[in-house]
Amino acid sequence: MDALAEIRTRLLKYPALRVEESENSITVLPLDSAGFPVSIHVADEEVVVAFAGWHEHFESAEEALDCFAFGLSRECRLKVFTRGGFAYRWTVESLENGNWAEDSTTGLLFFPFWRRREVVYFQNRVIPAG
């Protein structure tokens, strides 16, 4: 399955989205400041899906496509930890039975740990909750 071709086909349902493309990747830009970019990058045998600073590697294009769609849905939100405005940890959360549950976290090893910590939530609302 060609993951990028499939994404292009699926995105035809959402003509209002702003999309950036390169030879190996597609990024859907957030609708507003409350959202986050969702991107997919294909390289050799691997597909990487990213939500801002969070990312996950997939061997299966089908799993990557599901993750990409999840990032655009109302059932996903991104919890971003910052120190002095510097983002250093991203946690994907999913809506389960009306509550947010943490799924996966990506973080940096080096960040300004001495600065004030803040947590900010972002959510795309492109695909309605199923």
C-alpha cells in the first residue's frame, strides 16, 4: 500500500485543510492555534507519523494511516510540556469512555529544566468522534 497516495485520497474529503507535501511526506497544518500539525513520512521500509514533537515509527502502512487519522480526530489530544516556553515532552492522549488516557510520550533529553514548567493541551477537530 502506498501510504502517501492513500492519505492524499482521504484528504480529498477535507478541502479546507492546509496541506504541505514533499516527495516523501505529507503534513496537515492545524486549523487554528488550538490544534497541532499531523505528518507522515515514508522512508524505505518504515513510516513515521508525527504530531508536533511526538512521533512513532511503523512497519505497517495500515497502522501508520490509522495513527495519522487518529491525530486529526476529536478523540486525540496532545499534551505538551514546556519549560520557559521551550517544548520538551509530548504525550498523546486518547478519549476513552469520556476520560482522557495517556497513550505514548516522546521527549527530549536536554532542555532548560530550571525554567518554569507549563502544560498545554492541543486538539484537532477535523474528523468527528466515532
